[in-house]
Amino acid sequence: MIFEAARSVHARATGLVWLAALSLAACGQGDSTPTSAPNGGDVNGADKELVIGFTQYPSTMNPIVDNMVAKTYVRAMTMRSITRYNHAWELECNLCLELPTFENGLARLQETPDGKPGVAATYELPADATWGDGTPLTTRDIQLTYDVGRDTSTGAINTDMYRRIYKLEIHDDTRFTIYVDRVTFDYNVLGDLYPLPDHIEREIFEADPYEYRHRTTYNADVTNPGLWFGPYLVAEAQQGSYLTMRKNPHWHGEQPYFDSITTRAIQNTSAMEANLLSGTIDMVAGELGLQLDQALAFESRHGEKFNIVYNPGLQYEHIDVNLENPILADKRVRKALMYGMDREQMNQRIFAGKQPVAHTSVSPMDKVASDDVTTYSYDKDKAIALLEEAGWTEIRDGVRHNAAGEPLRIEIMSTAGNKTRELLQQIIQGQWKEIGIDLRIRNEAPRVFFGQTTRERRFSGLALFAWVSSPELVPRSTMHSTEIPTAENNYAGQNYTSISMPELDAAIEAVEEGLTREERLPHWETIQQIYSEELPVLPLFWRPNSYIYPLWLRGARPTGHLNASTNWVEEWTRE
């Protein structure tokens, strides 16, 4: 998953994204300052300029550091991963010529050095792919990415992928083979492998791997054309404000229509509407823009002026629990929190009944979704009984206290400026007050919340955000005990709750090893049962994406999963 603020976004091989959204960010340092601000155009503006509004600014543009939807959205225009999922949810090549499979002979079973079965998969890069400064993109860049990802001191986001790939074999400038240490159904997924420019980044990495994430050129000189190899280059950047992309003269693929595309970060979603109506922005990214309630309200007032698309999404709105908090370490308290929330009332009140209540991190649209899970309908009496059983029996000034006189006080954090999340926090605060819980709300700018607070597990109690997922996305990154970010591993991994259960680890590993869905299903059921019973995460909703396009835009199509619509920006045009 990736942060919706992602998950990161995250490729399927990572374990959970996205997603937000997946898809969750300390701002890239040292971004160059433009000489002039981008000129937002409306229908009557520049024909080949497009300005997109979204709610976050990327923490860094380095493709393997930090994970958030904002970066994923921009990255898809300026870089390409080796593989991706298309609109039909099928795996395909993105920066390779042919997807390796056992059927075509590009993948084969092989024995690992420790005598276990594994997979070798061979990929070929386009021979005419180049970086934005004209330097050929070769397997040397793949080698650097692998070296950075394998070095545990760098804090790369998808550590599991790099652990699995125990060997990288370079054949020539375009062909390479990965050796995976197990036989899994997603052996050929490389959605998180984005080449790093060896001619720019190698020296920085080798000088100090631990500091690489801070010293990378993607922070210090983000407009350097040698960092990019997509249809667009990052040409202008204003930290925390906007990024402007211009056509890449060295792009080897289909040429895009728009000369420039600007993504403007507008964290306050009310301001997003004002910018849209004024023409400062042309459209709102559904992956990271207005939430359902806001889009519905906007459509009722201004729907005739825009093309508004509601796409079933895999954005999982939830609350991560800090299991190291003594109060929240008690499962009875976590269950009380679930019973004490009237999520269906929230759905009806805020989302017109269109945002289904979630029970686990597996979407009900997914073929591996299980009905055999613990569910929590609103039940105030059950919530109170559980809290009293847990020792929170004395009530003073409406707040429960334990035998030691400590108050039942919990802090919840989220992204500042997001009206819907702020409203959700207030409703939850009121509902939990009725059962004697003092919920304190503290929010931060998305780049801080995702780049520091969640990544380094600095939230004391609860963290409200979204993951963006993909079909049958194994939750290794978010739930396996080896993925807990710590200072020792430079905060790699996305298990922010710090859940650690051998039974859960075993089920995750078993899912990965099942080559057929029939083999995987029992283990998927175990994962979902543990998730719903242990509650390392409090499930909220499955959130659809709301895309607001100008009437003249053609070719923009949402996917319904973690791969942003900008992966197909070459298809975008103007009527």
C-alpha cells in the first residue's frame, strides 16, 4: 500500500500501500526556486498547459525514499517503474520489453544458495531509453537502485523486495536477471523498482549510505534533467507549493500533448474548490483531491462546468494504533474503540451512504476478501463493558480513570487542512466522549505527518490516514514483524503499528508462496481473521476517488487501484 498520502503508493510485491492512498512526508530539502510561478489556465488559457490541484506536496522525489501518493502521482509523469498494473488490473511491462513468465521462458525455477526453490526472471530495457540530460538509461542504473535498496542503512521503502532479490545479474546494457529467494505468485512484479541515475547518484550514495536519503540530488537539485526519464521533466519547483513538469526532449516513448503540467499543492480542501472555480487550477486529481462528500457538494453547485467522475477505489481509510502505547496495548480497549464508533452514521451523515464501512484492509471487491471476520457495529454498552473490564472504572469529569488515577486520554493525529478527516475526528471525539474517553486531536502538514510522524512512529496514540492498495496486495510491508521501522534500520518498512505475531507472519509468508489463488485463500482468511480480531488498525471506510476534470480534457482514465492515472499521461489531450 502506499500512503494516500500513501504506500506509497506501493507495488504489489511490497505488501501493504497505497495508498494514500494507499497514500502519507518531510518535504524535500533544497528544491530549486523558480524565477516565476506557473500560470494556471482555464478553458481559455494556454492550449498546452495543464494545472492540477492536489492536497499534498511530495516529501522527496527520490523514487525509493518515502512513500506517498503525491510523489507517486508526479513520479508517473517523470519516471517509470519496470512493471505496472493497467486499467484491467493486469500486470504489464512499463519499462521493459516483455513481461517474464514461465510460459515464455523468461522466468524459470531455480535453486537458491541455501537449497530452497526460487525464481530467476529476466527483463530487457528499451535500447533507446535515456535520462533527461541525454545519458543512456542502462542496467548500470538498475544496479545502483539495487545497491541502494539492499543497503539497510539507506532507509529504502520497499526493503522486502530488495531482500527477496538476493542476486542481480547484469548481462549487458539492456538485459538483467533478478534472482528471487522464494517461489511466489508475484515473482515478476517490479512496480517499486525505479532506476536511479548512476551517473549522478552513485557517488552520493557511496560517500555515505546512511545520509543518502537526505543528500540525494532529488532533494538538492530536483530540476536536474538527469534525474528524469519519463515523458516529462521537473522544470520548476517551489517547496511545499508546486512542481512544474515540461516535455522531456529525450523521452523515447509516445510524445505527450501538453507542453507543461503543473501540480499545485493545496492542503486545504476548501481552498481547492476556490482555486478550481477561479481557474487557478484546471482539474483536481482524484487520487489526492476532494473527498466524496466535498465532490458531491461541489457537483450539486457547479457540476455543469466540469466532468466529475466517481471511480470505485481501493483507498482504505483507517486508524493505525500505536501498540506500544500502554493504554492501546490492551485489546479490550481497542475493541471498545471500535464498538464506540458509529461508522454507519458517519457514512450516512458525511458520505450520503456511498462510502462502505471497512472490516479489514482487504477490499470487498478483491477476490480474496473473506466473510469470516469479526465485525463491529455500534454498541455503546459493549464498549463501556470492555473498558470497565480493562480497569477503566472510575469516572471523573466525564473521563474514565484507572486504579492508578490515570485518565483514559488518547491522542489522534492526521493531515491538517483535510476537512473530511477533521470532521471525522470531531465525530469520533464526540462518540468516544460518551463512553468516557478523552480524545485529543493534533494534526500536521502532510509532508511532516507522512515524512516523519508515521514513518518514524512518532504518533503517541492513533494515526488517521489512508492506504492505496492493488489487487491481492500482500500486507507484508504493513503487518510483518520484519517491517517495523526503527532508527536502527533507518525507518525502513511500513509496519507503523509495530504488530508482531508469529501466526500472522506465517500466514503472510504462506500467501506469498501460493502460486494459485486456491492455495492462497486459506491463508488470506487467517490474515483477515487476525486483523479483525487483534485490531492493530481500526478500519473505517473504503473511499472512492472523485475526479474533477475540465470539460475539454480527453484521455484521462482512473484505474481504481494504486497505479496513478498519470502513468498514461501520454494519452491525455485537449478537445
